[in-house]
Amino acid sequence: MGKASVEQKTYMYMPKKDYVVYYYKDDDIDEIPLHYHEFYEILFIIDGNLDYIIGDDIYHLEKGDLLFIPPGVFHNPIIHNFDIPYERYVVWISVFAMNKIFELDEDADMFKDESVNKLFLFRTEGYTRIALEGKFRELFNSYEEKKFCYKSEGYSIITQILTLYNRELYNRSQNIINGTTDTLISSILHYINANIAQDLSLDKISSVFFTNKYTISHKFKDIMKISYYQYVIQKRLSIGKQYLLEGMPANTVYKVCGFSDYACFYRAFKKEYGFPPSKLKKIHNEYMNI
């Protein structure tokens, strides 16, 4: 137990080409701020007292919950206390590795279907929970021991986990849980995403939600672990990043993602990612093995 280290690093790209597997049991960790990756992340919750922000929603977690977080989706845990240690398995899967699974079975990407979009939580119980925890334990042990053919074994186990998740999505199972949108923070997140190119000043948000702007600012810092303005900038940059990768000119991108001018967009982009917008495609393609 103790403070986690690797999971706290907010990697944008995979540290390895295929997949990595972690197991943690923590009675104290540093705050993990809102962040996103350019790879898939699967978490299996063994125990703990926490909620999880994924995208626009807040998910109230229980033992045996599986969280599936696609690339580009903002997320972070909200740990209420450590009366119960926060215990979980974490699997990072590269886009390269996931595409290999898709090649084997075209049905493996049910989670991409728009009709089931943004359904990130699969709640398990009874035999299913026991069996799924066994799969994650088997995957972690295989990855740690690295015996002969461990990668093939790992791909096989990950495919079994994804198969179970995709079948639940396909059947519109009651075990697929929606996040809550009835909190102030969740409502504001939805509003920001729907109005990303508009005025998103605290004054504007406080008037829309009839709430003191200092209350909003405090709640963001307390729950999201970043300031309100940091969140807005990160969301605008992530959207701008996708537009750039799709080929939209930078001098157009800044407008559609809400920056006042290109210079402001450029400075924020370079500060966040460490390189200018003009280098994004080259760096992205290198990491994504394109």
C-alpha cells in the first residue's frame, strides 16, 4: 500500500506499444487531476470509496465495477476517503493493440456505436464479478511474470474482457450504468461541451446556473482538482487538437474551439503539449505508429 506512482502520471501516449497492466491497493495517493489519454484505459474496481468523472458525467462506483475509458475522454477519480483502501486493476491498451483485436472480430467495437455512446460503466455482481476479477488477476500475473508467449496470453484475456463488455452493450443490459447529470458540476460540464466556442466566463456560467461564481470555482477545484478556467482551456485544446488532426487549418481551429485569436491558441497549445500546433500531426503519427 502507500502512494501510487505510475498511474498518477497523466500520459497522453502509451509508454509501450501494446498494453500495460497495473495493480494498486492504496491507503493514500496524491490528487489525480482531470486528464485524458490517446489510448484505451480499463479499470476494474476491487474496493474503495470513490466516484469517477468520465466525460460530462459522474459515476458512483461500487465493488466489481468495470470502467471503460476510450481515447480523448477526460476523467479523474474523486476519492472520498481511505477508510477502505482504493484497490483496482488498471489496463492501458494502445490504439494499435485495439485495432489488432478489431481485425479478429468486427463486433469487438460495439462501444463505438453511437447508440451506446458514452456508456462507460459496466456493473458486475455475483459469479460475473468473481470471474471478471479472476480474468484481471490472470492478466496482471501474466504481464508481471512475462513467461513465454505472455503477449498472446494477454491479448486473449483482454479480448475475453472486451467480449463480455461488448455483449452487455449489445444487449442493452441493465448492468451498463449511466452517469449522473443531476449535480451542478455535471450540468456545467454538459453546458461547456455544448457551447465550447461561446462565452464560457465564470460570470456567464454563474448567470446561466443562478449560482455564485465563487461557489462554482470552489467546487471545480475541490472535485475536478483543477480550476474552472484550466478545465475550459483543456477542453478547448483537446477539441482543437482533433480538428488539427482532421486537417483543419490552425487559423480556423482557434475560432471553432473558442479562443479569442490564434496567438492565444498557440500559446495555450504549446504550454499544454510542449510543442506548437504545426508539429502535432508528425508527433501524433509517430506515437500512434501511423
